[in-house]
Amino acid sequence: MNSQDQENRLPRRRVLQWFAAVAAAEGMALPSALGQEAKPAASGYGQDPVMAKSYEKGEAWPLTMTETEKKATVALADMIFPADDLGPAASEVRVADFIDEWISAPYPRQKGDRGAIVPGLKKLDEECQNNFGKNFADLSEEEKKKACNIMAKGNHFFNVFVNLASGAYYSDPRCWKALGYEGNAPYGGPFKGPPEEVLKQAGVEQTVD
């Protein structure tokens, strides 16, 4: 990894927050508990990090995406999550960087997803070359939409990609508006219980003043 790659790499704390968000969303266990040295179940692409240690950029494991794969990932993530009135584009919150981190990690689940993502990105570019004479990242917006419609039909790669991109995207508070989630916010005044519509939906009554 060159010095520019290290400079652009995400802080390790942010990467671990992303991993935790995706793991929580899918009900899976993290590779190791915070504060404990990770014990890999199989060999991977780098040494497992000690979660209690402060790492410099690029120390934990090398990133494995090629520049071509990264370009396709950025473009595809932005097609799934474009900038609009509900939130920023995927590229603004660095979704592609998360996917690179995820499939580069030396754990069985991440290695399995790498087996879907890397060949899938290659297939995506091959299909675009066959249909449009260009790689996916170089297509027009309309061409990208057509390519996505083709790839999305029963495609394991596309499903894995969307799940990872969603986990990364919605872990950023700037993207919560699309979910209607406000996060931890102070409540103005004394708490008067759940709203009436919530009680009706749950089929319960407020019995405490």
C-alpha cells in the first residue's frame, strides 16, 4: 500500500463501527469482541487487529480491491444511493471504502462475500463492455440504469452488494432522514407516554399517568 492509499484510508474506528452496524443488521457475530485479540478461523489477507490497540492507517490488513473494481463499486453504490433531498450520495459517505475494507478482512464471512463481489464486479464490466463498449463506471446515467436492471434480476452478487452498501450507508447519521430515524434527541418537556397511534398499533392502552 503506497503513502497516498494510507492517507486516504478510513480511520480504523470508523471501519469497526461499520462492521458492527452491518453485523447488527444481519444478526451475525463480530469476528472478535472489542478488547480481545482476534482469533481467525481461517487464513486471510492480513493479520487480525487487536481491537484495543490504536492503529495507524493501513496497519491492520491490506486493502485488496483493484482500481478498476473500486471505480465500479463507487459508481454502482451511487446508482443505488444517489444524492437527493433525503441524503447524500453513497460516495460522499464512502460506501465503496467500506466494501473494500469488508471484503479485504481475513474472516470467513468477509472472504465469502469477496467471492461474490469481486467476480460480480468483473462480470458487470464485461456485460457493459458487451452492451455499451465501456466499463460500468464510464457509462451515462441512463446506460447505468439499464445495466443495473439487467444485473439486479436474481443476481447473488447484486443482492450481496446492496446489503453491504445499505449497511454502510445507513450507519451514517447524514443518511437517517430516508429512514425517518432521528437518533438520540432530547425530549422537550415531561414524557407523557407513547403517542396514541403507537398504542393503537401495538394494541395496548396507556394505564400510567
